[in-house]
Amino acid sequence: MRNRTVGINIRVTVTEKKKVTMLARKCGLSLSEYLRQRALGYEPGGHPPKEVFDVLDKIDEIAENCQPSAGTKIAACADEIRNLLIGGN
């Protein structure tokens, strides 16, 4: 087993983290393993089309621009949609 002791920290938006987490889950990989493979030039299988993410981004954008109570409901619906389209588990 490899001795991975060095970390790499990056900053992402909430939406970006959701995307990457869902992609990792879709591929059956941990977030760390998914990011490691992508960074090293591998392309794990199971990627949904870019258009799926474009639509989810737009829904997130709408939620962020709504009144807090409506935005919370829209964000929750967007998460459900994201799980249905990408989650798979």
C-alpha cells in the first residue's frame, strides 16, 4: 500500500464540490481517489454529459438569487435532481 502523507488543499464553490463529489460517487471512487486520478490524467468512467451540469448550475444560480425561504426549497430540489441524475446510489 502506498504511504500517502502529503496533502494538497484547494478552494472550490459549494456547487463545484457537489459536482466533483457526485462524479466521484458515480465512478465508485472516493473524492480523494477521483481527484487524484483526474490530476494524473486518468479519466474514470461514468461521466454525465456537460449539459447536465449546465442545467444544475442554472438551478443553483436561481436558488441563490431567490428570497431565502424560496432559495432553500429550490436548492433542496436541485440536490434531489442532482442525486437522481448523477448520484446513482
